[in-house]
Amino acid sequence: MTDALRFLHDDWDIRIRGDSAELGYTSIVIVPGNWTGIWTVRAELKRVGGEWKIAGTRTHQTHETVGGQLVKLDSTYWAKKDGTVTEAKDDSAKLDALTDARRYREAFELGRKVIAGEKATGEDWFNYSKAALNLGATAEAVKGAKKAHELIPKLAPLPPWAK
């Protein structure tokens, strides 16, 4: 099963301080032949009634595959993404750039305007859906995913959460 999606976890670290603890690890997601992403993960734990409970989590993506190369997602990388937003020539291009820069609040707000227009493309709907999903606006994410799939079924397969 060489083409299966893989999740790997490494660099485990746990620090216990009385009834609280911090669990840390590195998480790697591999989509064979397509994409790899690396995250650092931290979970705050609390002991409640003799059991450990997750009190909060924080993930931070540190790398991803871009054009076949693993790229570090550092301040230089994000500055380039922000520059693309600034250079966008129209609202559709800006929506794409905002989504790519993971500026989801701005993308969601601009996306509302873009999809309301008669010239909205499948990519516009896809970007709107992605922004909505990342903001927890599930109904809007489903609506956007369905419309993107309707307009470009080969490029925007309908995700299971939108069915």
C-alpha cells in the first residue's frame, strides 16, 4: 500500500509539573507523490480526578512541499505570501493570495463579495470554502465546496465533510 496517506509522529517530549503537563511532538503528513507537511504540536494537560485531560492544544506548521521541494515556513516565506496579496490585480487574484497566505478572515470577507458576483469561478468558491472551514463557518464551507465541485469537479473533488 505505497500510495496510502501517512501520518508519522516523532520527537515526543512530556514534562509533568504536579497536576499539569505539556506534551510535545512533531507530526508529519505525507500524501505520496503530492505533498508533505510538518507540524510541531503542543498539548497542555491537566490531571482531573486522577485522569489526564487535554486542556488545550497548539499546532504550528513548520514545513510543506512546494513545487516538489520541502520548504521551511519561516518569516521570509510568509513575507512572500503577503507580497503576493499586495500585488494582486483583482479581487479573484487577491482572494486566492489571501487564502494561500492563510489570512482566512480577510479571505472569507472578500470571498463573500467575490462569490456574490456573476463571474465567480470554481477556484473562487474553493477559496471561499477553505477560508470558511478554517474559521469554523461550516455551513458556508459546505456551500462553497459544493459550488466549487459543481463548477470544476475534476479539480475540486467534494470532500466527505461537505456531502
